[in-house]
Amino acid sequence: MSTSGKQRFIIAGLGNRGRDSFARALLSFPDRGLPEFKQKAEIVAFVDINPERARVANEVLGTRIPVFAGLAEAASKHPADWAIITTNDNTHADICVEALRRGMSVIVDKPLATSVWECERIVAASREAGRQVVVGHNMRYNEHMFQMARMVRSGAIGKVQQVESGEVLDLTHGGSYFHRWHSEFSKSSGLLNHKCCHQLDIINWVIDDRPVGVSAMGDRTYFVPRPDLKAGPRCSQCAIAKQCPHYCNIDVSYPGGRPEDEKRLRRMYVDVEHVDGFIRDACVFSDRNTINDHEVLNIRYAGGVLGSFSLMTFAPREYNYFYFTGTEGRLEYSVVFEPNEKLDDNRSGAETGFFANEGKPQIRLLHKDGKVEFINVKRLHKGYGHGGADVKLIASVLGVPIEGVDPIQRATPEQARNAVAIADMAARSIAGGGRYVAIEETGRDRPPLPPSARRKG
Ligand SMILES: NC(=O)c1ccc[n+]([C@@H]2O[C@H](COP(=O)([O-])OP(=O)(O)OC[C@H]3O[C@@H](n4cnc5c(N)ncnc54)[C@H](O)[C@@H]3O)[C@@H](O)[C@H]2O)c1
């Protein structure tokens, strides 16, 4: 703690999340953080392997926070209580372990890591250091998710027997991952890990159980090289970009008119790409993709529950669902995302800060006698990031009272590992032609590349 009594934070990774979700929140930017946050927290250093991106963060945020290329140097010059780790998924384990060994507690964004093996290193380091690890599973702070967890855990459907769930991404949202580092398996372990870890964690959390085996299949058939399109290597150098449903307009400003959001993608990535070579608007149909774009899996839980899950990245509409069936009834959650009327075409989407409108999320309780009860859920803090989920997570860490937070919403590293475990087992199963993979097979190494990664074209 600083002499002024504030919690000291180092932020590692000054991209999308580090800068605009966490730094802006701790600095109490409107719609990001509560006014109390900056009275309780102080950012003492920024760390990024691209120091230019951290410099831009200072410029955009109006701060003069010292910038370092590594956590070790930052921590030795500016001791801190917490490290916030918002770097690429494959770097989380090393940075977490370094922070914990230096006596810091950690907020690490989801997914905890890219394999069970790396998660175990984090869990062991946190136990050894006696420091906290809080994982950015912010979806738990969504009121509908919390409502489901409360109902199922309190026995509203009896003993859970089966779960069906799926994450169906539309063309812009699904495609957005194929413009960036996420489409390289070595950096994300695929979208089942990177993206679906949220939803897999919700399943594990709602039924309060841990996965012990998975059989899965997956492939990439849509985001494949398309020589017929004669597309350029990146949207900003592509003759057909404006006709493409995946066009990423690198020059657009985010809605809201805030100065920090002006030409957000250009300033955050393109202006500094000469330092690290990271291309933000790579063609989604390039041959660099090594992840699957659709996957289906079956999951077995320790307590006997059976689960099925599917990931789809190229659907016309976005859709999410969780269906839990127990001995006394069934709980269903679903939401269809609706087109955003503010968009004059379908091509701007997630890339530009315009997301499809969240439709009307619905929870239905199907009683044993067939009667259907619709459950009303009150939304709180909806104007903040991720529908209010981010501000609640950060408030809970800083001890700032905020409505709608319960200790069970905080994801422990052991629980976060269980979401990664499903993706890890699924990757091994897919590489093995769909065979059943038990949890004991994980924990020694990273999962293998999907077979689709080796297929070019
Ligand atoms: N919880 C959520 O809702 C949510 C949403 C989006 C992203 N995320 C997670 O946040 C993390 C960051 O994602 P993003 O969208 O901000 O990515 P990004 O590419 O915008 O930013 C990543 C930053 O990390 C830096 N970096 C990479 N390796 C580093 C290293 N070894 N040391 C220091 N800096 C390093 C990069 O230079 C970049 O500035 C990912 O793990 C992602 O899964 C979580």
C-alpha cells in the first residue's frame, strides 16, 4: 500500500483490456470506474513488450505512468500490491508466476492460461506466495448468470443430470478473432479456450462441479484461404474490403465521441506496429490461421453430470444458450443478439465498438408438471463495461461497496483452471480423432495443434 493508503497496481499489457477496461476503470473514467476507484487505487507502472503502445496509453489517458518492457524491472523500481495481467493468453503463466514470486497479488484476465499445465504453475505459485489470484471471469457478474447459479445451486431443478450449451458468434464477432493473434493456436489455444472459457466457466460454476473427461470434434472450413477473392493481406490494403462482411475499418472512431476513443484501432495498433509487427486488421482468410472455427464436444463431470457444448464462429445471428436439466425440472437461458440499428451496414460491428444489441435474455424454469415460469432479472450498472460486469469485479477487489456482488462470483485460479481444462482436453481429443480424453492426460504440456492447422487452403 502507498503512503497515501492506496492499493498500488502495475498493469501488464496496455492493449484493449489493459488500457480501456482496467486503467480507465482505476482512473475512474466515466462508464468505466466508480469515483471511489481512484481514491483507493494508484497505477504505479505500465509494462508492455511494445513500449510504444504503453506510451500511447499514457497519451490517451492523460497520465505519465512510467513504462517498462518487463514486470521484473517495473516491480523493482515501483513496488506494487497488485499486478493486472492483460497480455496475450500464452504469456499469462510466466507473468503471473513472476508477479506472485515478487509478493504481488494478481488480477489475470481470462482465460487463466493456454493449458492445464500452465494453470497448475499459477495455482502452485499462488499457494507458495500466499497471494491472491483473481481471474477476469467477468461473465459471472452478469445478473442472469448469477441468477442461474443461485437457482441451480439452491436446488430449483433438483440434482443436475445434463447440461446443453453453445456459443454462436455472428460473422463480425466471430471474424474479429481471425484478424488478430487469437487465430494462432500457439497464442490462444483456440477459441474454445480464449472465448468459450467464459461460458464453460459458467457451466462449471452453476453446477458447482469439475470436468473429468471430454470427447470432441472440430474443424476450420470458413476462415480458410480464399484465393478466388483476390483479397489483400490486410483490410487496409484490400481492394474488396468494403464488400467483405469482415471488413475491419482501422480508421473508425469509437462511438460516444470521447477523445480517447478517436481512431482507437489506428492509434492503439497501427501507429505502433513498427515495434512488434502485430497486424490488427489481417485478412480473416489468410493462411496464418491455425485454430478451428467450429467445434462440438461432450463433457463428463466428476459428479456424473453430462454436458454438451458447441462453438460456431460464422453464424448470421449471435446466440447463446445454457439448458440445465435436473431431477426436478429444467432451467433454460437463451439470448439472441439483434442487429444494431445504429449501423448503416453489417460490416462495422465489434471492430468499431458497435456490438449487436443484446436482445432480451430470458430465463425459463420448466417445472416437473410442465408449467413454465419466466424469471425476472434486474440489471444493474448496465452502462459500464461488459454490461456492468467489469465494474463489479474491480469494485469487489478494491472493497468498494456496490450493489449486486456476492463472494461466489469471484473466480479462483482452481476454478479458472477447470474452464481451461475443458478446452485442453477437447484439443487433445480433436487431435486424436475424437477419442475420449481424461483429465489425467493434461497437466504436463500444452495441447497439440488442431489437425486443421496443417491444412493449407
Ligand atoms: N474478460 C473479458 O471480457 C476479456 C475481453 C477481452 C480480452 N480479454 C483478455 O485480455 C487479455 C488481453 O486481450 P486484449 O484484447 O487486450 O489484447 P491486445 O492485443 O489488445 O493487448 C495485449 C497487450 O499485451 C502486450 N503483451 C503481449 N505479450 C506481452 C508480454 N509478454 N509482456 C508484456 N506485454 C505483453 C501486447 O503488446 C499488447 O499491448 C487476453 O488474455 C484476453 O483473453 C478478456
